[in-house]
Amino acid sequence: GVMEDKLATEKHRVKLFGTNREELIAEEILPRARDAAIVDRVRRGAAPIERKLRRFQWFGNRKELAVDRHHSQGSLDARRLHRIGTSALLYRQWHEHVVTDYHGEPLVVLAMDGSSSNTVHTSFAGQIVTAAFLKIARLARIRVLAAEYSSGSGGALVRWLHHPRKTAGARGEDALEVIASLPLGGQGCNHDVGSISYIIRVALPLLAPGQVVYVVNITDGQYNSPLPEVRAMIRALREQIRLVYTVVVLGEHVVDLPEAHHVVHVPAAELQDAHAIAERIGIHVHGLVQNMRTKGKRGHVAQRLRRRAPVG
């Protein structure tokens, strides 16, 4: 049978983005949960979010032009003149086609604040949104990394919920057992800049050249790191990689991060509803991915549509 034991915590010295300072980060690989009731709780919690994400259209439709022979449907039809030299009466015709635009497999990184200010509901929201994204990842052609960060007895701690080279289980159903092993509620405090820097540095080797990475930082907005360091980190990331940085703020705390591309506020009234939190995050990530995939070169379409040019 399968033999598993508690995985040892490893420590890494990480250079922070936006500064030359280094910080020691402890990394913990979560084992699989063996309690069927806990796993089933995550599975049932993720099911409605998964169904909603499956109903979304994840791929954009882009318009392209293709050239075809113009057929007159008469005696001068090009198909009947294959033995005759090219005539000025024969034209090429531009046709507009709608094609599905995939734009590769963007990487979605969920970095979740796991400090003691988080409740059972907000922690559970992180579990079910991760599980739902993993279940639809192949359908949507996205890749998902998810980690919770807080502090343990030795300082900053990063717990991986899903990483293809670190956590047990494949995408989808198998990964639920790892996600379900996350402790209920939060613990310790935040080491925001150090933990997020480490999570993104681990994600960088998975990026293809020019690929977009979507970082979703789920937090209560009470950063322990000085806010100028958080802003410097986001600026440094935007300069080095193709990045879309979103901050999801749980509660009414005001966050001033103009360097972030998006700031999504979840009102305090919804913090007792894990599904409402997960749904907001899912809808936001879907909008980002679809917007990226619908971008295309459209400027020439209107000018060249149905244009005819002589052959030869």
C-alpha cells in the first residue's frame, strides 16, 4: 500500500522582490487528509463553485481574415478555367472567420493569508476555490498554484495546497485530499513580502517565455510588512514578468496599493459565507483570463473585410 509520513519542513533563504533584503522562509508540504468526512466537506463545498466555473466561456473568439478564390458561379468561374491563363476578371476575396483564441495556459497563483485574523469561513473559502479551479483547470486550459502563508514557531511559513512538483496527487479529485488537510482557521501572523516573494519565485520556473501569470493575493488587508515594501514588491514583479496582480481584501480594511492591477473588496457581511467569497474570486479570475484571450489584432479587419485584389 501507500506509505506516508509527516513531511519535514524545509527552510529557504529568499531574496525579496523590490529590495536587497533576504528572509528565511519555512516551507511545509501538506500530507493527504485521511478523514473521509473532511475530504467530503471540501468536495461538497467546491461543487457549486465548480459548476458555475464550468458554465463560463473561458476562450475568446477572435476574428481573422482568410483569402479565397472568388467564384463567379458563371462561365468565367475560376474552377472551369484551370487551363486558361490568369485573367484580370478573376479576383481573390477576403472572408472573415471567427476562430477560438486559446493563448496558451496562463498560470494562476493563489496566495492566501493564513494568519490568526482569518476565520474558519475565510480559510474554507480558500480551500474550495482552489479545489474548484483544479477541477476545471483542464477544461479552461489554465494551471493553478495555491499556497497559504502565515508564521509558525520558526518564523515565516508557507503551506502548499497545490504544486505539481511538490504536493501529492494530480489535478482535480486527487488534490482534494491535500487541500482538505489545511488546518481550520488561521494561526500566527503574516510575513507578507517574504512569503509572497517565495511563492512567486517557486512559480517562475513553470512559466514559459512571455507567459502571463495571474497572482491573486487573498488577505484581510492588514499587512505586517511595511506598505512601501509591498508596493515595491509589486513594482519589481511588474518589471520582471508579465504579471496581473490582484488583491482580494476580506473585510472593510482600506488598502492603498496603486501598483496592483485590481483590488477586489469582499464586504464584512459576506465573510460568514465561504461560497460568496470563493464565487467572487472565481468570477474575477475568469474575467481576467477571458479578457487576455479575446485580445487580438483587429485593426486591419474593418479595412480589409470583403476586399478584392487581382490575382497575380
